[in-house]
Amino acid sequence: MKYRNVELHNVWEIKDRENGAGFLTCRYPLEILPNIFEGAKNRSWAGAGCEIRGILPPGGEARIVIEPLDTDCVPSLAEIYFGSFFDQVITLQKEKTEIVIKEPANWELMAEITRDRKLPFAHNLVRILIPHLVHSCIHSIEGDIAYPNPGSTPGKTMLSYGSSITHGAHAYRPSGTYASQAALHLGCDLLNLGVGGSARMDDAIARHIAQREDWDFATFEMGINVRSIWSKDEFQSKVDNFVSTIHQAQPDKPLFCIDLFTNNCDLMSDPEWGVGFREAVSEVVASQNSDNVFYVDGRSILTDPSGLRPDLVHPGPDGMVDMGRALARVIRDQCPGISQ
């Protein structure tokens, strides 16, 4: 969305704080929040995949003030990029943090490299990746920064929905989520709609995604949040409604339906949870009878269990990176035209 002189990427709406000090960002429309699972409602305010973007002119300077509001998750990390070039990580403590953006060294050479190598982001596009796991308050955005020019961002956009794994739990940096890493390797932009602990394939979320026109292909990670509470039949019904709603509205857009990533139940001789869930997703994909709906076995994306944390559910930082590369390969193999 456009906010004054910048773009708030992956932000659907904002809300002023009650005390008038800054605003919060929401990745979903406020009007659908009453109709989705309570956990998803809360997680929609976290900053996964959200960025402040603007064009910095030669010699320009910008100042952004951010405050993380979840004290149990600090320190939180923000990242600064100039186009495709990483600049620095900023640690946000419990108080307001001012981030100062100035023209970097090698400005002209960066422009040449971006042009010659056809990098997906313009070199003078400042990208502030806000913390992905917490609710953040943006207090101010000031200085010599302008709304992004046409062509300064990638030509294609991936939308990703899923659990805390998609949201980015245990990825240190905002750019460290598997979805962000996949988009990086594909040369695409990313809309991250992951909702930690709350991916229940809500009807309202399916309708929202179906109505959006700002994405070119999508990945749906489904199953881990409901493996202990839903039967296979209930899960399959929800997956079918979720996928069908979106595919019927956007039949020409590729949808990659991912079942459970490698997890502790895969390592048990007699698993108790999620039995039949992979078959359920595969059957839903087959029932779509479409060349644009693809089944992805989550075990093919996270192949090495040592990429998991000790809970054997959530990937660690290295696991996330490996998953991003693997998912990008799957998408590229199925749809070569997606990759930039």
C-alpha cells in the first residue's frame, strides 16, 4: 500500500495506535479479521515479509523510527537493503530505534551491476525489512525518499500462506524465512501471509487471496497446525475448499500445494498425528484436474532432519535456507517462466 511518500510492501492496512504515537501494520484486511481464527487475527499484525520501500536520490538521506511492541521477542531485527544489495542488520531494543539511511559507497557501480546482471530490484530502492515475528510500531518516515518507480521491483510476485514455518519462526533475520529465500532464488517479490500456529485455511483468507490481483503464483503450506486436532477427512475438506476457492477465481495462476514439511511424526515408527494428511493434499490437487495446481511433498523441501530444531517441527536458520533453495527448484522445474 502507498503511505505518504513510500510503499509499505506486504501491508494491506494500517491502524493508528490509541495514544496517537505511530501506527501498526496489518497484512490482512481489517474487515476479515473477525472471520478468521483468533491466532491468525493476532499474527496478521506481525511483520513477516513487510518492508518500507522508497527511492533514495543521490546524496539523499532518510530517517525511520520503529519500535517493537512484543517484549518477549526482543531483540528484534530489521534489515536494510539497497535494491538487491544487503547493507546491514539493525537490532531493535525495547525502545524506539532510529534508522538512518544514506547513499552508500559504490553507488554508481551498484547501478551498473544491477543493470548488467538484471537484478530484480533497482539499486536506489531502499528496503527496510521490519521484524517478522513481532508487532512493530512505525513512528515516523522522513527525509529524501520517494515512492518506488515502475520497474524498480521484480516483475513477478509469489504469495505464500502457511504456519509459523512460513511466517518464519526461528529464522534470525526477516530475509531468512524459507519463503523469502525461495523468492530470492527465483528473482521474484514476496507476499508473506504466514500466520504462526494458526494456518487453518480460513474461508475468509481463501476469498481474500482469490480476490487479490497483486500476485502471480502462490505456495500454500498446509497441515502442521491442525495435525493433532483434525481428522484426515476434515483436513481434506478444508484444503479442498481453500484451494478450490482460489483456483476457480484465478485459474491461470500456478498454485503449489505443500503438505507437511519433514517433522517428528515422519521419524516415528507409529505416528499419531497427521496420518493421511499428505494423501489428502495430493487427492485435492488431483481433483482440481488442472495443469496449474501442483502437489509438493513437504519432505522433498526439507530433506535433512538435522535442519530442524530439537522440537523436530520448526526448521532452524540453515534448514530455512535449504528449504528456500529446494522450493525454488521445484517451482522453476514446474513453471520455468516464473524465474526471472
